[in-house]
Amino acid sequence: MTDAGAASRSRAGKRSRGPAARSDGARQDGALKDGPLNDGALKDGPRRDGVRGDGIRQRGPREDGLRDDRPREDLPGAAPVTLQDVADRAGVSLTTASRVVSDGPRRVGRNLVSRVNQAVAELGYTANLQARAVATGQSNMVGVVVHDIADPYFSSIAAGLIDVAHSRRLLVGLSSTVGEESEREYVALMRAQRARAVILVGSRSGDQAALADLRTEIEAFTSGGGRAACVGQDLLGIDTILPENAAGARALGRALVVQGHRNFAVLAGPRGLLTAEHRLAGFLDGLAEWSVSVDKSYVIHGAFTRDGGYEAMSTVLAMGGPRPECVFAVNDVMAVGALARLRAEGIGVPGEVGLAGFDDISTVRDVYPPLTTVRLPLARMGEMAARLVLTDASPGRPRVIPVPGEVILRDSTARLPSRR
């Protein structure tokens, strides 16, 4: 055999071994081809979309060569981070992670809490509150209804409620509405939202049918596991913070008579509103203990607002009869309106007419002259109502907590020497 023939056969043998050599790196079924795999399952490093073959999105190099340090949930197309992801990252059980994230009653060691919180921050985990509400039957929401959020009486009570709810990491859903029918609709909404509790702040009315409907809706809410309380009259069959309106007004009437006042007018608020009615009745009772009465024509009804007080005071001044020595407005915002009307008329307070209110909202301490009133601990009342419904123990029957008022005598009713 010549040297040329041997070389030719050698080259042919090498060509024939080419496909066999490649078969060591690829299956014959064509699953693997030259270049990258179709599904990227075995490709070294991240795919171009940033997802590994096992479906876990990476925070590795981006196409522009920069590292993407965003939490996984912030990456386009990423699956939401689950509580199991947090537990795996922190190296704890799912139960432990749940206790830390939900701030449950079971205590967890400080070191484990730190690890879970770090994992939450790194992964950008956010609890699915809707899913939790479905699982537990309750959300972290507390519904609060007030009659007029612009009235400092209601906003002060709401502030106390919110402070307690905030300390327990709960969300307050606040609504301002008037009347039992509107309150019933709000309670129904809170029931649909699986709210943990609902608190009604404000007076009841004399509408018995509407009151019965509201009670029925509250019973449906509580039978589903919710808790309910009110600040006002004890007429709903639930935990109640009960301002002693009649007793406070009675004490004020006595105090004003002792100061020397004898002729009175009353700005009595809306007809049918029980808070206004109780304060009027209590005030008249206090005067009667000293044999002092008020002519019915000097009992003027009006809105429970500053403008209502201004208009009611205008009515008193337009009557043309003897000017009253002292005017009692059944709430402070009406008294502020009355003070503005007296000032507009050039009538001095207390030099010509004394003026008193009820509630001791913060505003009346700063008006001139400072207003005589009956003090209720408004923010404290809100705190008390919140604690009634947010305690773990459920009472066997509704609790009623009376809140007495305190008479605060200020310059607006002081007797001046010229009037003695």
C-alpha cells in the first residue's frame, strides 16, 4: 500500500467518526441541537427573560450588564412572593413566618423575628389581606360611622378610636352619615367587607322603624363573627359608651342659677334627636330645682351646627321680648354660632348676655370669651369604644359604660358688677 492510499483511508475514517462523536453531546431524537436549548432548561446562567430553568426569577445580570436588585414582585412577569418563599428565605417553618407577619398572639423569638422581617424586606413580600379575610372570616378593618366629621365632637371621638386601632395595626374605614337608614347601609357594607368590628358614633332618633332595621343589620353582622359598639344611647343591644347628657345639663342648669342667672333661652338643636332632647330636658330639670323655668317660646330648635346656632340666636333676638340673661346651646358648635350672632349685633358677652354650651370641644377654650360648657372626655370615649370591640374576650351580654359630664364655668357666663 502506498503512503498516499493510507493517508486517504485515514482521512475518510476521520470523517466517518464525525457524527458518532457528536452523538455523545446530543440525543438522536433531536431534542438537543447545536446552540442553546429550545426551552433553556439546561443553559448555564439566567435566560434572557431572567428566569432560570426551574421557573425562579433571578436578580442576576440584566441584558445591559447591570444587576437588577428589585424585589421579585417588582420584576416584570414575576410570580407574586408567597409566605412560603419568606419562610424558605428565613429558614423557618411556614407557621413561624405566619406568626411574625400577622403579629399574632403567639410570641416568636427575637432572632426568628429578625430573620423573617429581613426575608420580607429582601423579597418585597406583601400579605394578601383579601385572602386572609376569606380564610379567617375577618379582615383587619374597623368600620366607624360618625354623624358629622366636621364637628369637633365627632372628630375627637374618631381620633381616640383611630389611636387604638393604629396601635393594633388595624385599618379604620371612616364614614360620615346621618340617620339610622344610612348607618344600616354602612353596617351592611362592613359585613360584606368582613370587617372585624363596627362602631357607631352619634345620637339615635325617634324613628322606631329605622332603629329596628339597624338593629337587625347589626345582629347579622355580629352573628357572622363581627363585633359592634356605639357611642350614644343604649338602644341597639350592643356594647355602648353612654354620655350622661341629661345629668350633665342638669348640673349646668343648677350652676348657672347659682351664678345669678334667672331668665334663659335655649338653642335646643333638631327635633327628634335624642341627644338634644335629653340635654334640653336635663337643663330644664336643673333650673326647676331652683324654681326657675323657661318660656316655651324661648326654646328654639335648629340644626346641630354652627350655622344652626347662628340662626337660632337670630330668632331669639328677633322676638322683641325681654332679652334673656343667659343662653344655653345644647352643643358647643351651636354656641359658637350664637356667639358670632351676638357679636354681630354688638351685644357683649357676658356683659349683656351670658352664653353656655355642651361638650367642651377644643375650640371653645380659645374663643373670646372662653365658653362655659359641660366637658365630656371625647377622645377617651373613642378609645373606650375601640377597646370594647377589639379585646379578645367576647362578653356574654352587651356592656354599657356611663360617662359623666363635668361643668366647666368660664368667662362667658360670669356675672359682672353692672348686672347685679
